[in-house]
Amino acid sequence: MALCTALSLCAVLVGPGDLPGLSGDARLTLAVFALATCAWIATPIDDTYIALGAGLALTVTGVISSDTLFGTLGDSTVWLLICAFVLAAAVTRTGLAGRAAVFLVGGARTVRQLVHLTTAALVVTAFAVSATSGRAALALPVFLALAKALADRKRLVVMLALLFPTVILLSAVATLIGAGAHLITVSVLWEATGDRIGFTQWLLLGLPLATASSHLAAEAVLLTTTRRADRRGPVRITAEQIQEHSDRPVTGPWSQAETRCALLLGTVVVLWCAEPLHRVPPAVVALIGAVVASSPALGTVRLKDALKTVPWSLLLFMAATMAMGVALADSGAAGWLVSGLPSGITPTAFLTVVIVISTAAHLVLQSRSARSSVLVPLVVAAAVGAGVNPVAAALASTAAAGFCHTLPTSAKPVTLFAEIPGTPTYTPRDLLRLSAVLAPLTAALVLLFAVAVWPLLGVPVVR
């Protein structure tokens, strides 16, 4: 049905009918865009294959040049993500995650302390691992250790199983490298408006939101999955219990590899944050860190092994969708799509609509990157027409699209923690109960940041 609708729409767009203000290139762009979106929603075809096909169609028809299509692979944000994955592989190889878990979670004495210390630890992982699925895999052994320690308190185990993916997804907005969707947003903004969001600015805007939304979500998970009696008893997590699920020492003296990796990661993060002072692009800093992390003398992982962890399919998807975004903007298709918006809409009302649509988008587009590829170009064009700062609108859309907890298939971390053999975990009903509470809360929080907090940090609602 969706494919038939898309084909009908394409026939109208490509046909000779009268569509005022719509050029030939814009018609072709909208036709390709409609087909790709419907294919992402309604077919089992790989998202990357669809995106590459769309980019190729736009190139062959002359809407964009081959230099534009292939040039997106050389974008600095793509290199930033590649190098970030190499650094993440080095961190994973050393076992620093286990030591961090002992340091943070081992100090919990009550259920609420355990929940919020776990949340804080998961937020920090956004700086070390560059994909939500990778962070979920890194955190799984820690969850299994906690589940074993709390085996006689099933509700708490289920609560923790739901807490881990929830916080991993919501805290991704903390950093520019937290999700591929962020890099797509940055690229679309640069191409459409000339505004460049760097690592430091994203950190300044995203980290407070990630921290607030993660701890708010932690309370929501705790209250929707446990009873008061479940939260009363004390908890005690020992280093020995975490060690059982780690192949690296989690206590005792640090090895030379662990020390070098921790110093390297800390240096890279500090240099990213200090970009306004030294003016070295984040991608260059990441490349230096990746070269050191994989060097024979100082590294902790071989380069060829680290490169195996890079999600090349995601990078190709990002490059192709960046090209689609360029076509939407340059052909005038995005502007034409939003030209029918009602005039006189207030900035707050505009942002509310954007956030609500972005929050609900995971129900039809499961890929976070695909959601940003579809929404952000339209949001940016509509924001310009409505007099809203496109940076604020794009950030709000991307942050709201990070909510994807409704179904077990809505996101890879949710799927991973929903299927753990031998360990109690959540059901689809638990997810629906949490989503009914968390969706409006996170949407309201994003709106609050967009209209009240981000203007204080240099991103006004209107220009």
C-alpha cells in the first residue's frame, strides 16, 4: 500500500502537471525522496542499499554531481566517526569498562543509588564508544553481573534490563559522535545554512540535556517497573561479581596498556573540548588519537582489528543521505514542501510540532539515521520560512528522535537487552508502559531546553 502511494506520488511529481514553483530537478528529487522513504518504512531491503540507490538516481538524473555524491565520503564528520570507532576498539580491548563499573556501581547501597550511579556511568560511555549498539554490547557484561547479584529480586533485574538501553539511547545526544544521526544533522545544517556545529558546541548543548533526560528516565523506569517493597531492600555489588563476567582484571594495579589507553582517551576528549582554543578540527584530533591507539609501540589494538569494528554500512548510509539532503536543499524541493505552512505560527508552537513528530517518527522509521535524513532537511527549510533559528530546530528534532523505546525492534540496544537467555528481562508490555510515561516527559524536556536553556548557551529560538 505504501509503495503504491509512493509510486502514485512520483507519477504526479514527474508528470507534466502544473505544480507552481517546482522545477524539474525538484520534482525528481521529491520523487526519489518519496520512494526511498516508503522503502525504508515498508520493505525489508537494507537501509544502506536504499540510500545508495537514491543517491545514484539523483546523480544519474543530474540533480547532483558525482563529485557531490562521492565527496560526502570524504566529509570530516565521516572521518571523525571512523577514528572514534578505532579509539572505542582500543578502550574495549583494555577492559577499562569493568574497572569503571566497579568504581561507580560498587558504591551503591540502595536501589535508587544503584539506578542513578548506573545511569551516570552509562552517560560517560558516550565519550568512549561511538554507537549506541556498541555501548550496549560494552555494558552487557556489567548488566549480567548485576543480574546475578540480584538474582533473588526479579523485578530489580527486569528494571535494570530496561534501564540500560533506555539510558544508552537518551544519553547519545551528549556528544557529536554519540550517533550517526548527529553527523547527518551537522552536515545538513552546514550545506543548507552555512552554520557549523563543532564538537565543543554540541557538547555544551547536548550534555546537560543528556544528563537530565537520562536521570529523569531512570526515575521513570524505576517507578514503572518496581514496587515500593522492591526498592526498600539494600543492595551490595562486589568486584568479584563483576569480575566473573569480564575477561580482564577489574581490580588491582593498572596495566601499562590500561594506563596508556586512559591517558590517550582523556587527552583526545580534552582536545575535542578545547577546540576553540587550539583550532584543530575534531576529525584531525580523532585521527591522531586513532593512529596512536593502533601504533605498534603505544597502541592497545591493531589497526586492522580496530577497522573491523567500524560500521562501514552506516558510513555509506550517512554519505548517501547527506547527498540526498544536498539535493533537497539545492533543488528547492525542501523549500517547496514547507511553503504551504501556515503563516504566523509562533516559534514555540513550531518547535512543539517538530518535537512531537520527531518523537513519534521511530514508529515508522526504525533507523535513527534514516529519521534524521528524512526530517532534518525539511525541519531546517521550514524553520527558515517560519523565522525560527534552524540550528535550534534541527537540534530539537535530532534530540527528540533519540526516543525509540516503544517496541523491542525500535532500536538495537532495546532488542539486545530484550533477548538475554537465562536472565529475566522486559516484555513488550513493559516497554509500552514506560513509553506512555517517558515519551511526553522527554518531548517536554527537549522543548524546555530549546526555548529556555539553549538560548542561554548561544542558540536562540529566533535569529
